[in-house]
Amino acid sequence: MGNRLQRIAVYLTTLLLAACVQWSSMGVHLPPPAPPPPPTPSYMQDIGEVPLDDHARAQKEAFVYPVSFGTTRKPTVAGGTAFSNQRDATLHYGTVSVNVPTNHRTGSLGSWLGTVTNLDPELTVRDIRLARSEAEFLARASAELATVTGPENNYILVFIHGYNNSFTDAALRAAQLGVDLGVPSNNMFLFSWAANSDTLKYTHDEATIDASEVHLRAFLNTVSRVASGRKIHIIAHSMGNRALLRVIAASVANAPDERQTRFGQIILAAADVDRDVFAQNAQNYLRVADRTTIYLSPYDYAVEASSLVHKYPRVGRGEKPQVTIPGIDSVVSKIKVDFPAHAYFAETRPILTDVKNLILRNQPAREGNGWQKVDDYWVVSDK
């Protein structure tokens, strides 16, 4: 009986092999598995300058713009529905929703008079949703990110504010930047350290930005997990540059290249950073970013005051760059804006257009009236 079963098994195997040979000779083959889809490009390719949207003409209705945040401020109300200027030992996560009114003007936070006349209404905070934990924030922020369909939404933008900013000030500026740069809803992030909204407490803010370094590092690590492969771009303003400079330097010093978070564009706006300290550390940006750009101005009175206080030049002010780092672009803005001329990076169309094109194309937008190449840096002025 056993021999008979063995003979049947051999016979069936022979038939199967013969069938395979016959199918092969007839050119019948199983199709190979489909290749995986190509990765979504991080930057737009082979297109010209991308313009800003003109909200004043195009926007028909008011809308709400969400900004995800991490903050070191102490909550003033149970549940984290408002934040003070006092430091907390805990990094709080959440989302702040900002009302963007009809007739919002590009580069503007609005004004009381603009609200009355409806020509340039104020942006306002609608509400704050505090996450109960980092894990909840991760889950919520990841789920709410715009679906990636191309380079126009394959990124996150992080804003780090400067001194003399309340939480509300920082949230409104982050939202204005997000709206004017066309950052997809839920892809705008804010790190708000416990700055005072008081110019006389400048030295207090200096102490606090030093203490905020560890929290900024933690926040950027969290954002990298939320991003899930999307590009992470950063705009650091004023004193916020000090913490970013040290976080990047520590990352390069302590982690091998393959473990460092890779950034897209790093924008250093009106940097309140000592010239020599920057020169000693700026090379680190080249290790972690696709491109780094410095914006400075000879009319920035806030950074000029810092230079007088510290007796040495600051990176964010001058007729020309305070320091030249090969591989890092410098743009001198000679566009005149309202005193103290410290927010020109967010208020002027040429610079906003330049930043938008860096984010979307990894290419600047520095052609046309007002732009001029001088030696190894750029100057932009009123037309």
C-alpha cells in the first residue's frame, strides 16, 4: 500500500513539472509584483516663482486657522485655555485656533482701526485646546495633518518667536505667517517660550531663552515624529535664534549624522545673536538643513538696542552681513516698515515671497525690481 502511494505521488509531481515546462514554453508567466510608488517630492521642480496669494482681493469669507504648539508657559486657567508669561518646568502641547477675518491683508496682523473700517481687521485667538499628554498631541497632530499630494503640502513649518511676546502675540504671528505663506491648515507649528510682553524685561527674557533650550529640543523631536517623513522648515525670530543655535550645535556634537533630524529650510530672521558666537556655531546649520538664510536690516531698532546693551554687533542688524558663512545666504532688507522695524520678515511682500519659494522650491525669489546682488549677499529695497 505504501509503495502504491509513493508511485502516485511521483506521478502527480511529474505531471505538475511537465505542466510548468509547457506553460513556460508557451510564454505564460506570472506578472512581477508592482513596484512601490515613487516618493512624493519634497520640493516643486521646473516651475517659476510662486507668488503670494492676495487675501485682500481673493478672500470672501472669514475662516479659522489652527496652529499646533508646544509652550513652556504656565497655564493661567485650569485646562490650559490661557497662558502666562511665567516659566513652567513642563512642556505643554496643544492647538490654538486663530480667527482670520475677511479682508485680511498679507503681512498684517490687523489693527483696531482696520477692524472698525473693515479694511484690515485684526486676527484674534478663538480658542485653545490643550493636549493631556505628548502622546495625545502626537496622535491628534498626526491625524490632522494635510494629506500629502505633492510638494505643496509635504512639509511642516515651525515658528520660534522672539522676546517681548505673549502667547497670544506669538500665536497670531504664527497664524499670519501660515496663512500668508500658504501653509496647509494644521501644518503650522509654534514653539512659545515664556517671554515677557514687556520691553523693560529684556534681561529676564535672556535668562528664560537659555532655560528654554532643553524644551525646544524636545519639541523639535516631537515635531519630527509628527512629520512622518515630511520636510520640517523653521523660522526663528529675534531672541528665539539663540535657543535654536544651541540646539542645532548640541545635535551635531552629540548625535551621528544618520541620527540627526534633517530640516529643510532654516530661516534666521532679525537674529538677536552675538556676531562672534554665531560665527563659531553657524557651520552646524549646514550639517542639518537643505538651506539656511539670514535676514537682517539696518533699520531694525530692536536689534540695534541689543547691540548697544551688549556692546558688540548682533547678526540681525547692519548695512551688510555681520558675518559671512559660505553656504549660508544673507539678505539685507532696506524696506522701510513701522517702528521698531523688527517684524519686516513677516510684513513685507518681497521677503514673504522669498520665504515661500524657499519652502516650496528650495529656490529663492530674488528677481525683479528691488532686488540686487552685492558681492556675496543680497539687498532688497523699496521699489
